[in-house]
Amino acid sequence: MPPKSRRKPFDWSTAVILTISAVSGLTVYLREGSEQFFSIFRSDLLLFGNMLPKMLAGCLIGGFVTLLLPRELVARWVGAESGLLGLLIATATAAVLPGGPFTIYPVAGAFLGVGADAGTAIAFITSWMVLGYNRALVWELPFFGGDFVIWRIVVCLPLPFLAGMLGRAAIRAFTLRMESPS
Amino acid sequence: MLAVNVFLWLVVAALGLMTAMRGTDLFRGSLRASTIEFLQQLPRIALGVVGSGFIADAMPQDLIVPWIGPQSGMLGVAIATLGGACTSGGPVVGFSIAAAALKAGGGAPQVIAYVTAWSLFSIQRLIGWEIPLMPPRVVLLRAAVSVPLPFLAAATAMLISKP
């Protein structure tokens, strides 16, 4: 398992955002006055308040699922002989699987370990990245609103499948070897 | 918004119950670890949300619109894709920049390309999680086959215009 202590509450990317935010806030204040500044500040705080219960729920779901997920079972469904159905199952599973990278990558690694092909693992990871509902609900929805999120997900629906097919095609075309090292 | 909260907390309750049935200590430990993670994320999220409003307002619109505005076409998509791939950081960073760009006049297909590219290539996730946990060859293959995806998403978004 990866070291969890890596996730500090503050790191350099946070510092960059902090600097940009501070400069932007100052720009707004100087250019448009305190009324506009506080109006933006109030609506952002409201947005933040709306996110809190969803975020806490997301963290709890991720924690519970890491403990509960029957990894062997998932891996059995998407073995090397699973064909297009395997890609479909991998895409669907990753889209509904809550949790963060700490649940997704161990499962994808387990796929490879029990004989799933790299195409399936790629479809799985890609699906989590572009369709994962946990991230969409917890993070994306408060920023963008429902219409935009649903539209984006519809647009991205074919991508994991496509990535898996492309991966399989590349393995065949270049006779790549993709065994898991373990 | 309320429906989303109700749904999420029902899932939490169901999963929590399943965990508790496996053992109370397991349940308590998991509860503790998740809460600590939540608290660790708080300052970053507060900053991302509050900051994105100011960034959107301060962003020079006459710069955003020609580069990644609705009229910028596939070149705008390419610029947004490159920007997304170069953005490092967690969900707060990526989504707050994307939301700010959309508010400041970025085109929806271009913003989708940005979010997709950032989701697929975020360097921090690649180095922090994917490379340590997956065989490097698979990571490389995944990254290679993912290159066309932001463009495909944006092209589809242009065809199915936003409701």
C-alpha cells in the first residue's frame, strides 16, 4: 500500500493556488471595490458550505469500500477471456465504485495479477478517471451544477471502452508484453 | 442538491452497517481514518472554492475568450488539453481552474477537454499512485492510448450541444 502520510494538508500546489487566489482577490478588491469582493466571497462560502456534507460522505464511502470490496470477485468478472463484455463490466464497475486512487489502483493491479488483460485494466482506470460518480458528485457538481456534469458524463461515456480497445489493438499490433511483475 | 446528499448518506449508512457487521473495531478505525482524511482536505478545499470565485472574476476575459472561448475551435481544444495535462493537483485544483475558465468565458467543449485531459494525465496522480501501484508498461500504454480522448470528448461535445 502507498504511504498515506504523503497527503499533507498543505503542499506546493496548494501554495500556488493560495498565491493566485490572493492576487486575484486583491485584484478584484482594487479594481471593483469591496462590495463586489464581499459578494463573491459570500457566494463562495455558501458553495463551500454546500460541499462539506458531500465531502465527508465521500471520504467515509472511500474508507468503508476499501475494507469491504471483494477484490477477488471483481477480478474474476474481467479475466483475460472476457472480451468486449469484460471491457463493459470494467467500465461499469469503475464508474460506480466509490473511493479514490487507493481503491482503484489496487483493484486494477489485482485484475492484472489474476490474468485480466491490460486493455481491461486500462478501461477500468479510464472509466474511474472520466466517469467515476464519486468524484462527479462530491467535487464536480458543486463547481459546475447538474446540467453541465450530466452533459460531460454523456460525452465521455464511450471513452473508457475506446481506451481499452485501443490498448488491446496496440498490444496485438506491436506484440507488447504486459505481464504483471508480481 | 438535497437528493444528492440523501443518496450519498444512504450509501454511507449501508456501507457503514456492512463494515460494522465485520467488527466494531474495524468500523471505528475506518471511521477515524476517513474523518482524518476529511479534515486534512478541508483547508485545500476551502481555498480552492473561495479562490476560484476570485480567479474567475480577476481573469482577463479578453485573454480567455480568444484562446479557449466557444469560437476557438479545435485549436482551443488543443490548448485546453495541454493545459489540463500540465495541471498538477487534486480534484479541487483541476475543477476550480476549469470552473473559473468557464465562468470567465471559456467554451464548454474546451472546458470538457481540459477536465478530461487533467483527469487522464494529472502528473501528481501518475507519480503518486499509478506508477507505484501498476506495472510501468501498462501505465505507459494507458497514457499513450489516452492522448486522443480529450479531443474526442470535445468533438462529441460540439456535436451534442449543451442542453
